[in-house]
Amino acid sequence: GFRDMGIPSEWLQPPVDTKKEIDFIYIGQLHDPAQFRRLIRNLQNALPDCTLLIISRAYHKLAREFENADNIKFIGPLPHAEVRTHLLRARYALNWVPDQAPFNQQSSTKLLEYLSCRIPVISNRYRWVTAFEKQSGGRFFFVNDDWSNFSGEAIGQFPFVFPDLSRLTWDHQIRHCAILPVLQKIFPGLL
């Protein structure tokens, strides 16, 4: 059987009215510090007053480089239950994944979490995200490699579309991954 990534079903409930206090949020690994340094600098150049919250694990070296930037915060790691609270405070979410195997072939858990909270997604282009956008019917803002298309006006006017994620909940993923019949054979009456 195959089980893809999923999202908690309760995240699909309409978010409570939460004040948008953060312009951009990124959650996840900082795979390549040079790539994230470039991302932060490009954000600062295009929108110098924007706020950015990065929730990750090994961010300390990068955080020291930007310690004088009051509008950029690094926190984490956080318990998963706290992540949604921060997501709901953000206007836009950044999905930045290296365009190299295996990263560009894996489902992006953070992208699914962003979308489940109805946070518009801004992403770099890579194999999985472009296929997911096409397959799901979503619309994400893809930043050019040189950031030439990135501006407050461009993202403000972009027609973001949130796909239906009901088939991507953990419950749905587990029920349809072929493991339940195996468990029922091994443990009759368990399920």
C-alpha cells in the first residue's frame, strides 16, 4: 500500500477570525541556508517593511545573520498543535523547496497545512508543487528565479485558489492506503 502525507481533519474547519499580524510565514526545514538567505534578502528588497516568521529547528546561524532585522523572527521547534495558531496569523505562506531529488518529488506537508488554513501560497517552482497545483485545481503564486515578478501589488492582485483537501486528511489517507485489510487479517475484530 501507499500512504501519502495528510492533514488533520480538524484543520479543514473554517478558521476562526484571527488578526493577520504576520505578512509571511515559512514552516519547515531550512534545507539550504544560502537559499533561505537569498529568499529573505529578496523579500526585504521587494517589501522592506514586511514581517516574516520562520518556524524551524536548526535556524540559529541564519537568525544571527538577521538579528538586527526587527521584522524577521525565528522560532521553534514547536509542538504541532501550536503551528496552526501561527499559521492563522499570516497573510501569506512561503513554500520553498529545493528543486532537486528527493525534495522536489515529495509531497509538501507544509503546503497542505498552509492550504488547509486557507493561507495563500507563494512558492518556488519544482516538480511536485506544479503537478499538485494542476491536479488539485489550486492556484499558487510562483516566484521567478530572479524574483522579477514579486511585488506587493503582484501578490495582492493574484487570483489564489484553494483546492479541496477533503481527500487529504489523515483519516482518508489511512483508510485508502491498503493497510486496514492487512490489519484486519492479522487482528480480526480489531477494526
